[in-house]
Amino acid sequence: MGLPDIPKKIPTDQNQEIIEARAAARFAIATKGAKPTHVQIDKIPESFETFPNSNDKWARVDFPEEVDYSACVYEFKKDGFFNAHYHPGRLEHIVMLTPGTSLTIYTLTKNFTLEYPNAYLFDRGEVHAVKPNQDLKILCMWQPKFETGWAAEFPETT
């Protein structure tokens, strides 16, 4: 009597479901299951200032008027965590600026480490959270640009 054939790996579609379920669970743990609410900041500062409710700093980056992007340099502290949020109708593109650094990105379908000098593009409205692995700076760009300042849907604070 022989043993039944056992597949050597899980079929791709099931594997993707497992990957997404694990990512969603890690995302819920990392964000403490918070639900988003609207946050509006009227102006991105011209020089480095503290981002509200954090120890991180940010400063505006200006593009020519005809370029349809808003942007900033965001300076993370190692112990920081940028809570789950999204920008309805906007792409968000982040670029690592500090050599030798990395951060962890959490989305609803995947979690991964982004290392310098790489970049990542979040799809329109993609929910994401970010945790730096050391002090670092990133360039954040949003397209289309915000009419004024910056806005996101953010977790409620309890």
C-alpha cells in the first residue's frame, strides 16, 4: 500500500490567499484594529516641523505649478509608526533617502521591508501603515496634488 501523492507546494491561488490573510492579520495587530477618520492639515510646513501627534518631522517639497504632485520629506524616528491611512483618489509614491536604512510597510494584502535606495508606489486609496527600522528620511509624493495642505483617512485614536 503506497502513500498518496502530496503536492510539493501549495497552488498559487491558495498561496496568495494565505499570504493575504497573514498580511491582514499582521496589519490589524499593527494598527490595533482602528477604523479610519478624516484628517486635514491645512499646510505642509516650508521647513521641518513636527508632524501632529508624533515625534517625526516633515517639510514641503515644491514642484513647478504644472507638475500635478504634492510632496514632502518625512523624517522618521526609529520608534515611530505612521498609522494606517489612505488618500482617497490619490497615488502615494515614497522614496528612501537615507543610505543604509529600511522601513516596514503594512498593507491589507502584504507586509514587506523597503530598503534604501528603493521606492514604492501605493495604489489610489491603498490602505497602508509604515514603521521605520531606524531614524531615516523618505520623500513622499501624492498625485494628483492636494488643493491645499495634506489630507488622509486615518485611524481613530482611543
